[in-house]
Amino acid sequence: MIRKFGRAVAFGVGAGATRAVYGELRRRSPGGASRWERTNYAGRTVHLGAGPAVAVGAALGALPSRTRGAAALAVLAAGACGAYDDVVGAGDPRRGFRAHLSALRDGEVTSGAVKLFGISAAGLAAGALLKERPVDRFLAGMVIAGTAHFVNLVDVRPGRATAAVLTLGAPGLLRKGPAGVLSAASVGAAAAVLPDDVAERTMIGDAGAHALGAALGAAIVAGNGRAGLVAHAAGLVAAAVYGDKVSELARQVGETDQRKWTGAPTVVS
């Protein structure tokens, strides 16, 4: 029965778990404890609870899938790395892969570098569980990690990342098997917080953007062979390079005040 209605179950669990966790986090911080708040680009105070909530929801929503272990690993690890950067890297003005790798070369381990390598490692580990051949495993890891970073890349205004996940994940709902289930899990989790995200009552932050992206990436991997993985990996690499250039340009012209959230990354950090 679960297998027959896997996509519906995954969507329902993803959405329901996300709302439950989000609601509990809001209740546990009445009036908003400072650690659960950020000031967004418009100067409004928003709650951080949506990030951990979508990470839990997307991971639980993947349970009806046969690839539940790999998907849960990717989602939870990406969410944890993103949450670490949300907290530890809150005041770091550096943006983009290049900036964090340059700092690492100088002996400084930034929260962005921890996130970059942590999500990459989790993607490769999940890819190894999803595919059998070494080349396919590597490509799968690139797609999972790359999609996680891509969703964060587009998270520049309220609702952008969640809407992107809904748009990109919707075609996957037509697929059968693990690809459809994992798509449903990510779409359900994103849909659950979209209204509050758009209304600027909450933010998904790096934790939520990376978790949703990892879930979506796992769905892409589950539904594609080598040719599809190559195409997706190439597109994600191009997006990452473009995003890094945009981050560097924004830094050079002093447009850091255009960041999505005060103290949170705009593009890829």
C-alpha cells in the first residue's frame, strides 16, 4: 500500500512533518528568542525555524522510497552544514567558493568551507549508495551536492528557493519509483513553509535551502542514468561558476547590503 501510494505519502509526510516541527519551534520561542531570529533585507525580523523544519520534513518524507538511507543522509547532512553556517558564519562578509577557498589556503577554516566540503562529502556518500559504478557514483555526488548549492544560490529573496524547489520538483512527481517519492518529499516540505516564507514571517536560510536542494538532487539521481547525470552535473557546475562571479562582483562594488538576510549568505557561501 505504501509503495502504491508512495508519492502521496511522501508529500503528506514531508509537508506534515515540516509544519509540525516549524510550529513547535515557533511555540518554543514565543516572541522570538534572538537565536531564532534574523533581520531580512527589508529590515523585518523573521524566524529561523523553517530551515530545520524543512530538513526534517524532507528527510522523513523520503522514508517511503527504497533509497531512504541515501536520501536521508544527504538531506540531514546538508541541513546540518547549512545550519552551522547560518549560526557560525552569521557575521562573515565573504561570499562565494573562491573567497572561502582562499581563506582555507591561508590557514583559516571558515564556516563556508566547512559547509562546502561537508555537503560535498555527504553528496558523494549518498551517490555511492544510489549508484553502482564508480563514475556514476561520482556524478551522483556532484548532482546532489550541486543541487543543494544551487537552491541556496537562488535564495536571494523571500520565497525564491521554496518556489524554485516546487517548480523543479513538480515534473518529478510524474515519475514512478524512488525518483517520484523523493521529488514529492522535497515538494511537500517546500510547500509547507512557502506561505510564511513569502509573507516574510520566516526564512529557510542555508539549513533549509541546502536540505531541500539535497532532497531534490537525490530525486534527480534516482531518476537518471549516466547521460542525464552528466547533463545535470554540467548545468550545476555552470550555475556555481556564474554564482561565484556574481558574488565576487557584488563584493567589489560594495553591494553587500543587497544580501538576502543580514548576516546570512546571498549566493553560495
